[in-house]
Amino acid sequence: MAKYPDEVRLVIRHAPFHQGSDQVVKLLEAAKRQGKYQSVLEAVLQTQATWADHGRPNPDLTFHIAKAAGLDIERARQDMARPEMQALLAQDVEDLTALQVSRTPTFFVNGRSLPSFGPDQLAALVAEEVAKAGR
């Protein structure tokens, strides 16, 4: 995105595949309402090993993590309870189904899926698509 600031737009769809991940998605969406999405997302991802253990997930820990990242937790809890949060979650699930996404992370560039996972592969696919668009 830094290399192509005018050509690339990032769209994130959350994949609530695991127990409690729907709560984390709603927390991230609440962070968006407070203008804290990126900082909370980065904090949640950096600490994922502590709260997202597949054997014993503890998504409640993400509230402490989000608070440390500057999120107003009480306001976030109120926002998480809004009906539109469930609608956003349902839309993400619908998008995942339509795109046949079964694992995370999954990347698409202009509708093309990443042929093999890795930052170099993603950069190459983005460069290829930017070059095609410039023609």
C-alpha cells in the first residue's frame, strides 16, 4: 500500500471460523467506530497466541488488549450489542462463503487469489495487477 498509495485499496473481511472469534470481530468493528481500528487490530494480532489457542481460546482477553491499545471498552461493549454489528458479521460470513474462503489469512487481489502464501508472493501479485491496470 505504501508503494502504490493511489492504486491499492485494502478491504478486510473477518472470518469468524473459531470459537469466540465472532466476539473479536465485533470488538474490532467497535474499535472502528472509535477511530482505533488499526491500533486495536495490530495489538490483537500481535497477542493472538495468548488468546486464540485453538484448544482453549479465551477471546475475553482481547478486551484487556484493546483497552491497552486505547479503546474505550464500555463504549465498545455498547457498540458490539448494536444490531448492525450482527449484520456486519453476517455479511462477512456471506462474503467468505461466496469466495469459498476456508482458512485465514486468505488474500485476493482484484478477485485473484494468492497462488501461494507469503509477503513476496503478495507483493508480486499486487505489482502485476497494478501494472495491468496501468495499461
